[in-house]
Amino acid sequence: DADQLAPVGAGKPFAELVEAAAVPVAELTHIFRQAAGSMIVRGAHAVRQGGAPSFAAEEGLTRDLFLVERTDPAAALDEVVSLVTERLPAHYGVDPVADIQVFAPVYRGALGIDVLNDRLRAVLNPDGRPVLGGRLRTGDKLMLSGRNLHDLGLMNGTTVRLIEHDVDAETLTISAEGAVLALPEEEAPGLRLAYACSVHRGQGIELPVAVVIAHPAAGAFFLRREMLYTAMTRARTATVVVG
């Protein structure tokens, strides 16, 4: 998808073929992840064309795109925690860990990914048992980062849950896409907290609800057109922008 984020590392052969006009090209413009009449779809098309998405409810459109405005970064952070842990799960009947993903542009700052992960884990997994020095806890939502583990069927960006740590076998028991796997302990450094993640790392995700941070305290300068388009369209049911 040329409107999403460009690939990192391996180059972009398909985009270059299209740009060079070296092969026949057909452009797909219909978005299938959301239902017809979706505000997410209308907003995504607006962003693709360089415009601002509309958050105003209109007759005939499914209200699945929302904006929550909080000027103060601390208030915005509290709002995100409340949305993810209480209000969105109650309203849509979804699991706050498996079915909701928070996306933010940067790791540092008052609304960065690191702070979001700390606050969300404190509410969603307060009693997890510390693993390998405490950076991870049993029950954590994690993402494999930086490599592909083909023998286990785990790709860079795969979201997993940490179930248990077998000290004797030196393995981590994880669940990923319905499968339970034994991950060698030596792969633990490649696991990051994933209650919140960057748009780059989450662009392969598809799930019911997305919460997108678009706030000056979260490096909104970095939330370029392709990044906003990518984050907005991860959700099937609802996207909430907090900014």
C-alpha cells in the first residue's frame, strides 16, 4: 500500500517498480476492512488526499471514528488509560489487551510509548510475576521486535502474551495467534511491551479497536500523512484519536 509507511531496511522494490512505470499498474482504492459508510474509510480517504479527517457524525455514516481533545498531557494520558481499560471494553464488549491497540509516534515524552506502556500495564497486568529481572511479567502483552523466528512462525511485529517462564528449561511459554509456543530464553531481549506501540511496528496489525495518539506531547510533528492513515485503518470497529 503506497499510502502506508515505507518499508524499513529491505528497500521498496514494488514502490520503485510503480514509480519507474516499468510494469502495468492497477491501483486499488476501495478499503475493505471497515463496513460501507464507515467514517474511518471516509477519514482515511481524506488523509490520503492531504486533508483532515472529519469526526462529525452524519446521517448514513457509521460512527466509528472519534476525536478526544485534551490539551494537558497528563489529562490526555489519564484519558487514554480510561478509554483502554474501562470505557472502550465496556462499550464494544472487547478485551482490553487482545482487542485494543494504542499507537503513538515516539517512545519518549509525557505521552510517549514508554509512559503509555507503564501506565497501561499497571492497570491491565498489575499482578504479573516478574520474569528475567522484572522487565517482563507473566501476562504481559509483548511484541517481537527486530527479527523473524521462522522456525516458530513468529515474524517481526507479531504480538504475543507471556504465559510462563520455565527456569529449568530456560524457555518462555507464550501465546501467539491462538498457538502456545516455547520461546528460548535467549530471545527475551527481542520482546517489547506492546500495550502501546509505534505505528511503524504495528502496521501489520488488524484488530477491533485502535487508539491513536496525536498530541504535541507525543511528538505529533512526526505523525505524517502516511503514519496517520496507517494507524487510523488498523481497526475494524472503531478508531479513537486522542489529541
